[in-house]
Amino acid sequence: MTANQAHLIRKTIFISLGLLMTFFAGISFHQSRHIKEPVVLSSGVKTSRTLGQYFSGIKGTINDSNVYILEGERPGGTFLVLGGTHPEEPAGRLAAWIFAENAVLEQGRLLVILSANRSGSTATRLGGAYPPDYTIPTSWGGQKFRMGDRWSNPLDQWPDPEVYIHYPSGQELAYVDIRNLNRTFPGRPNGTLTEKTSYAITQLIRKEDVDVVIDLHEAELQYPVISTIVAHQKGQDLAAMASMMISGTEGFQIGMENSPPELRGLSHREIGDHTNAIPLLLESPEPMLDACRGKTGRQLLLEGKDEFLVKANQHGLLFEKIDQKGWPIEKRVGRHTSTILQISELWTADHPGKAVIITGIPRYSDVIKNGVGAYLHDPNKASPDQLKWE
């Protein structure tokens, strides 16, 4: 065999291996983007709509997300719970899922969006080594969820500008935040997909006369705004009282932060400025988001245990504590469910004519004891009118 023939064989082998890797990677990416997540609707869900019914400019797009509307027998106020604003923060989506599948309203209305930025749930962070999906164990075998990214999928919105100019404030933000749903409120009807999504949610809040918006998030332990309720000035009293009540009765500590008036685009700022609603944003700890974490994978996502973060905590480098027990998904989801319930109870006490009374939802201690999967229902046993897909 000549040197040229050997060289040609090597090139052929490497090209073939490259094509094979590309083929299987393509299959993996396609499957990840098209995972169908079942939702078994609670009996409290009286109707469902999509964001496209509030703003036609988003109708038929990947972000024409479902809106589940729960109503009580007695009229009252209206709450909106946003899950999936940042799909890489799974406790927010899972907590919203528990409400969609279990909540029953005695009074008032509750609107739930599980995939506020559905596009963001179809990709993972570039270079982040995130798993494309994860499974919550259940008594009937487990339910798979998409993992997601902080930003809309570039397949749905591209290219990014060199500098993102927020509308309508004109503030300059990081270029990539033009795909960040929590930097594009109140939205723009002729803007990008992400801006249109924010605009659709803002229109929903106005048309449904929403009183309180609760945006569910998670944060890295190295981030100072963590384990807290971030409140617009209209909601500071409500948030402060919720913080005190939770810290005294629920078995965990949660703080309260004021929404910075000079930082634009965030739900807790723009929804309060541009609608009549009180916006609150909840942050629970998520170790998988931290830059100093160890191996990234489904185990870290679900168990929240990481030896490198424990070491960082020992050196005082974190804004939230972590030990060998970690921050399992049950704790993170339970914090959200209890906080939402506490906010609704305080709101109802102060606004009896606009009460929002929610039953059927587990509190922090219940979720820790029983697991998240105990509150997810088997889609194979659901009637067709109960079953939706995200």
C-alpha cells in the first residue's frame, strides 16, 4: 500500500466517523426538541387557551403556549403562575405542573402557564453539558420532562444583535438577552419571537384582569438574589408579610428583595409598571446552575448534591448554604408551592372581595415527604378531555 492510499483510507475513516457522529447527534437533538410532556388536568381546570388567543402575532408559533384556567364556584380575584420563563430552572415548571394537575379553586381564578418560553425548553445551554431531559419517579413508572435553556432556541430566533436595546426603555442589555423572556417584558408586537411572547403574556394579564403574577425561578448559589421573593413596589407589603409567615411556619427561610427600578425588562419590574397586576418573582436554589459545580447531569439536577459547592460554602463563597444533603428537587419545588399558597392566603385575608382560595396543593413538608412524583398523574389513565401536551 502506498503512502497516498494509506492517507486516503485514513481520511475516509475519519470522514465516515464524523458523518456517523453527526447523524446520531441529529437524532438526539430532534428527539430532545420534540419530547411531548403530558399534563393531566385537574378537575379545577375549566378551560384552556393559548397565548395566541391573546395576541395573534404569536399564534401558531412554537411559543403559542397553553394557558390553563382554573375557576372557583364563587367569583374573586385572579392569579397568574408562570412556569418555564427560564426552562433550565426545572423547579419552577414542576411547581406549576403540580398546580395544573391538582389545584381546585374554592373562590377566584388561577391561570397557569407551564411553558412560558416553550422555545427555550427545546434546547440546552451551549457548552453547559446539561442533560436534554430528566425523569421524575412516580408510582406508575416516571414522567420525562425537557430540560431547557435560559434563552429561546436559536433555531427559532436568530441572529442576535451586537447590543440588545430593550423596548420601550431603550436600555442597553447583553446581546443574548434578546432571547431571554425575563429581559423582554412588557414585550413588543412587532419584535422578535421572545418579545412577542412577553407581549402576549402582558396582553393576557390585561385582558384577564390579573391581580397577582407569580413568576417561578431558580438561581445559582453564587448569585446574591436567591431564596427570596423579588417584589415590585406595589407588592412589597405582600411579599414582606409572606416572607415573615413562611420563615416562621413553613420550615424554611425566604427573604424579600425590592425590584430595581433601573434594571429593565424583568417581569417583576415591567409587569408592575405596565399593567394593574402585582408581579412577584420567586427564586429557589439550583446547584446545577453554578459555575464551580462538578459533573453536570441528571443526578445533580434531581439531587442537588455537589462536593465542589460544599467546599465553596465552607470558604464563604456562596449566598446560600449547602451541605452534603444538597438541594434536592423536592425541597426546591416545595418552597415554590408553599410560597404561592402563602401569598394567596395573605392576599385573600387583605382582599376578601377578590379572594383566591386554592385547595389540593401540597406544601413544602408534603412534597419533601412524598416526592414530586406523588403529585403527577398517569396520562394512560386520563380521559381524553383531561389530557394536554406541552
